[in-house]
Amino acid sequence: MTSFLIENATGIFTGLPGAAMRSSGSIRVRDGVIAAIGALPLEPNERRLDARGCVIYPGLISTHHHLFQSVLKGVRAGINLPLAGWLRSVPYTYWSKLDEEALAVAARIALSELLLSGTTTAADHHYLFSDTFRFDPAQVIFEVARSLGLRLVFCRGGATVGRHFDTDEFPPMPTESLEHMLKSVEACAQRFHHTSPGSLTQVALAPTTPTWSLDPGELKEVIAAARRMKLRLHSHLSESTDYVDFCLSVHGKRPVEWLADHDWLGPDVWFAHLVHLDPNEVRILASTGTGMAHCPQSNCRLGSGVSPADAMARLGGAVSLGVDGAASNESADMISEMHSCWHTHRAVKGADAVTAEDVVHWATAGGARVLGLPQIGTLAPGQQADIAIFDLDQPRHFGMHDPLIAPVTCAGSAQLRYLLVGGRIVVENGAIPGLDIQKLRSDASRVVARLAA
């Protein structure tokens, strides 16, 4: 790699908390790593990246996604239903129709959408593993991520127990034995889990839910296996009141308290959603360092509620942002997610509940903490050069007194002048080099037509 200097930016958000969030000057990148920030002269043979009229953020980090759902946007049967009905009408109805091409197209749509919003790292919670498949979902998704150049944490999901609804009109979601699940996760990790600072691929163990996807007697074995393999653990939790009601009626405890009894808490564990928590559960999560992937747009879209992410953050908890699947969040990009997060908390809890700086911190340093990737998420010497350079040359940004917060507060479609992953340019002037957008659109239309038929 060559050395280059990012110059003339209007300002820099570092991802760090408090006053350290705001910085200025140039950023020198050398061999994929940030070498210096400040008043820096151009060195001989150093490339210049002009960021005039732009603001600079750390590359954004989405800690919870379902890439396969990007060919299931706006399914009419589920568009106005809450979580349980939506699950029946969308993923449970369509999962068996998703072949290798559909998965690859969905992953390319989703990851392209993330890249074009300034996202450099994504965690994909993939829970569709069936013995009817003639392809390896992990291989398909990692290959798409590799071709686009972003960092991917593949959360290998699945279930040993099927969840039952009030109808049998659709194929049951696939299940597998716990032994098979754990062996498959270990094999996946041996191929794709790399922990060097510049690694673009990691793996986590991610049963779909602890409440309905595993037998309670398997919980301690699952967390012990994750820690033996030195993998993080991820799952859904407390997304709707159904989780709480189920745990109280069956186990006599709220979900977080119940999982504490099974060792499913700690800084190597993170849960998606966590909408329905009581104050004691928030304290437990914060004190144990257990992470939250806050997904405000999906939670709003499904009518699930608003997570106490702000309360958890005030206690020093590990809070991050995730876009969730595009089947329950048809604008699954991080700019929309940040804007919605900023608005939603303030609408419900007051104008001072969450600041734009809070949201950026959750989407950057918070994501790095939750995923256990300290080499990204902040802009500082020694960090990987995952850098988003947002161009503010659109009318929506004109007249801003504080341009640094514009990507969050003004919303709309992000315009990236550059997006870097480990010092490599993966978006330039709003385009992904090598990506044929018209072909992707045609592929998506063909897949959707086949699924609808």
C-alpha cells in the first residue's frame, strides 16, 4: 500500500466520547493504518485525498443484520404486522425458496447499501441452514463481502428446536442437532475466523434465540463451546413482549435474569434489540459488559417499541447500532439508522435524551466494542484506516451551523467522496468501483419475481 494524506476536511468526528469526539486537521494513512492526525505537511510521493467540503467519521459499524432479507423488502402480507405475524408472513414463508443465487444477490444488495452509507463493518446474523441446501451459505456471503471489500462478522445462527406458531401453512424453519451446529460453527471458524488487526473476516456463534431456538439444557453447553472456540456469542433477545411473557411464564424470570443463570452474559456476548428491559436488566447488562445491538428502525417498523439504549449507555454499557434485516427495515443503511435513532429517542424521552454525538459514538466505537474489534471504530494513530468521508455538497446540508452532525441530523441518501477499509478505497464519489448497479437491479428483479411466483 502507499501513503496518502486526507486534507482540507471541514471537521473530524473521532468516535471517542466527550470532548475528544471533535477534531480537525489532516489524516495520514500509511500501509492501511492511521499514522497521524493534525497539521500535517504533504510528504514526497504521498498521494493527496481532498476532503474539502466534507466531514470525516470512522467507518460505521452495523452489529446486526440479516443479509438474506434484502430480497424480501416490503412483502405486502407482512408490511403492517407486528413481529410474530411478520415472522410467519415473511421469513417463515419464503426461507425455503431462497436458493444460492437469491442469497448471493441479497447479500450484494445489502452490503452495497451499507457501503454507500459509510459502513465498513457488518455483522450478519444468518440462521438459515438446511440439509436441503446444496450450497454453503457462509461461503456465499463471505465471497460477496470479499468482492466488495468490507469487513464481515458472520454470525452463524440456527436452531435445535423449532418455534411453533398458530398455523402450519408454511415449511417449518430448519433445525439441526446441537452437535451438528457446534461442529459446523467450528468448521466455519477454521476457514474464516481471522483475528489479525487487518482481518476482514470473523465468525461468531449465534443461535437464533435462546428462548425458542434451543433447549434450556443446551444453553450452558453453547456458551462453553463459544468460549472454548474463542468466538463471541450473539442472539436475539427481548425484541417484543412475547419474550418477556414466555420467560416469566415458563422460567419464572425475566429474560436477562434467566440468561444470567446460564452464563449467557459478559463482554463476549451481544444481543439484538433488547427493547423490553426493566431497570434491573439494564443494570445487569451494563455491569457485565454484555452488548446491545440497537435496531431502532426495525423496532419502529414492527411496532415493537424503543430500546433503553440511552439508559444502558449512561451506565457505561456496551451500546451499538444495527440495521437489522431489510424485510423489516426497507432502508437498511446506517445513515437512516442513525437519523431514526436520534429522532426516536427524543420523540419518546425528550429533546435531550440522545445527542447526534451519542449516535455516532454508538455507530462507531460502540460497534467496535460490541464486536470485540478495538482496532476499528475510532480515528487515532495506530488504528486501522476505516474512514468515511461524507460530502456535504447537497442542498439538505446547506445552511448548517454545525456541519459535523449533518450526516446524522440531515439524513437522506449519504454522498461519500471516499470510503476506506484498511486504507483501501471501496467507495469513491458515491460509487463502488467494479459494481454494476444496473445488473444488480436486474438480478434483484428476477429473484423477486421468482420468489413472488
